[in-house]
Amino acid sequence: MADLPKCPECNSEYTYEDRGLFICPECGHEWSLDAAEASDDVKVVRDSNGNVLTDGDSITVIKDLKVKGSSSVVKIGTKVKNIRLVDGDHDIDCKIDGFGPMKLKSEFVKKL
């Protein structure tokens, strides 16, 4: 018997192939092998406007952001160069002039 992939939705082993699609009888999910291979370890980070961010991009802060543990604020319009994308709740790792190293959420920035 051929090694069939597990269902990406419910992780069931009882999948079968029908006309180029894989089908899970337990949850009813259907997917193609191309879609399954494309989704492996590919996390796309988007800014507030939906533009795809990559390592080394320059961004602008679109909202005043309070710095946790400090009384200072990162002002709207602050430009940040050479970002690095990381996994976790805060998608962006960067260095802001006057503040130092910081982590930002991608929903509060826009790509330059």
C-alpha cells in the first residue's frame, strides 16, 4: 500500500486518493498534494495594508505604540530599517533609533 499523507485538518491516517485529490473520510476535508507541499513551513507575514514583508525590508509605524515597562512611546511615522521576521506573537524583530532592540507586530506597520 502506498504511503498516503495524513489529513492536515484532523490528522487522520485513513485518507485516500481520488482523481488527484486526497480525501479524509473522517472529517470530509479534500486537498491536493501540491497545496500540501506548498503550505509546509511557509509563513507569510503581511503588513497592515496586506503587503508581504521579508527580511531586510524598511517599514513605518502606523500607530503610537507604548513601550512595555517604560513611559516612552514609539511615535506614528517612525521609520525602521532592516527588519528581521521571527516566529511568535510579535512577527518583527528590529532596532529602533532611540529605543534599541524591539519586537513589533506586523499589524501596526506598513512597508515603505
